[in-house]
Amino acid sequence: QVQLVESGGGLVQPGGSLRLSCAASGSIVSSYAMGWYRQAPGKQREWVALINSGSTTGYADSVKGRFTISRDNAKNTVYLQMNSLKPEDTAVYYCNAIRGGVTTWGQGTQVTVSS
């Protein structure tokens, strides 16, 4: 079973950039559909981006053109490059891995966009 650890969160000013990492162990990330979700205080968790085993990507409208999901198979890691960050991007960001109807979540990393 895959285990996921997110990193790369932090405090950034509006308009800035961050790159989140989701390191996988216990299984090969390229065989999974990998996604990023986020949850802001008082709100439900929402989908942000997805990369499937064929490397097809998808994005929520709110981040399209600003965020990029990618995968490094050699490092067994999935990334979320976030540019032009806005205060409304503030949330805990989680990655997940889906295969065979089973979803595994990481512990999350906090992203705060504020001046």
C-alpha cells in the first residue's frame, strides 16, 4: 500500500509561487491516479488537480492557468507548482493516490497567501 507525505507549504505573498511535493513510498506512483485537494477553514475539501497513470492532467477552474501538476517517476513524487497565488488559495493542501477503487491520503501541508 502506498504512503504519501506532502511538503513545500508555507507563507507567501499574493502573486508569489510555491511548489508542493507529494512523496510516495510503498508503491510506484506512476501506476496511480494522483490528485491534489485543498481545504480552507470552515469549508469542504475541494479538488484542485489530477494526473492519471497516462499523465493526462486536469484542473479545477479556480486554478487553471496558474497551477501545474506533474510527476517525477524516478523520484516517485508528484508536484503541484502554484503561481500567481491569491489569498483565496489559502488552505491545507492534500495529495491522494487512487488505484483499484482504493484512495490513500497524505497528512496535508499548509499554504497561506497573505501580505
